[in-house]
Amino acid sequence: MSLFARLHEDAAPIRERILAHPFVRGLGDGTLPGDQYQYYLRQDYVFLIEYCRVLALASARAAELAVAARLSDLLNQTLNVEMDLHRETCWACGISPEALEDTRPAPTTLAYTNHLRLVAETSGLAAILAAILPCAYGYWEIATALRARGLPRVPAYENWIKTYTADEYAAAARWLAAALDRLGEEISSGAEAALREIFLTSARYEYLFFDMAQRMEEWPL
């Protein structure tokens, strides 16, 4: 198996837990409470801001210009297209621009983005890709599984599934996985073990992010 396939397989128990989570199931069948989805959208907006910074660092770490260019394209798409769509989605779901911009990161959001930023600021490109793939590839995997069960009759949830099963998004997710595989062709077993821990930590945070949204987590103090 390729490096990504091995990491992906190692994370199988976590991925199964994500697909079985009540938030994800509710998103897929249309039963997710609207206030939980609003909470998720606001926290995801905060997450995307930090995710863009991680993509910028990934592009800077790339040794090949073609890889740097592709990562820059992904940054542009996320920063100038996906985030605009996210703002429009929030407005349609009753979240004002002021409320969105005033969103404070919840404990789980802060911990997850700090994990990503630490990897991006202290490690090479392979580690950064290992850190972001549970999100980037995972959303495509989740949305594909939900779509196979039939689209929900709630427009916002239907649009979420369609966004992350779009051909363009799927191609980007596969490219990131392939880029990690190319970097991992000659790595040592010790280096792979380090990437595995990074990948699994991000996968755990993916689960916790959905769980946080269901609980509508707040700071206790």
C-alpha cells in the first residue's frame, strides 16, 4: 500500500466513529438541529482562517515549483472562493456577518488549529500534508458516504454534501494524497511513525470537531 493508504487504514476505527457520529448522521438524513449546524458553521469559519495559513506554509515548504503552485491554487480557492461561499451559507442559515466575524474559537477548535499550526511552522511538507489530509480527504469521504444514502431534504445539508462531493473538490483531495505518497516513497520507518501520529491526531480532532458541534461546546470560564 502507498503511504497515504497505510495512514488511512490506520485511522479506520476513527473514520468509522466519525461516520457513525449523531452530528454526521443528522447532517446526512436531515434531522440535525439547526442550532447545532449554525454553531458548526461559525466554528468552521474560524477553522478555515487558520487552515488557509497552514496551506500558505505548505506552499512555502514545497521544493518543486509545480507543487508550490498547486498548493497556492488550493489556498486561493479556500481563501477567496470557499470562504465567500461559507459566508453566504452562514447568511442563508441566519448568521449575520457581524456574528460570524465575532466568533470566538471554542476549546476544541483552538486545540485543533494549534495542532495544525504547530506542524506547519515546525515541520516539512510531508508532515503538513499528513496533518491536513484527515480534513481535506475526510470531508470528501464523509460526503460521499452520505450521498450514497440519499440526499437530505434540507437545502443547507444537501448543499454541504454536494460541495464536498463535487469533482473539483474530489480531485484536490486525491492530489493531496498523491503528493504525500510521492514524498513518502523513500522515508524511513521512524519518519513514517511520526507522520502516523500527526495523521491520527488530526483524525481524532476531526471526530472531536463534530462532537463539539453537537454539544455546542463553550468555554467553562
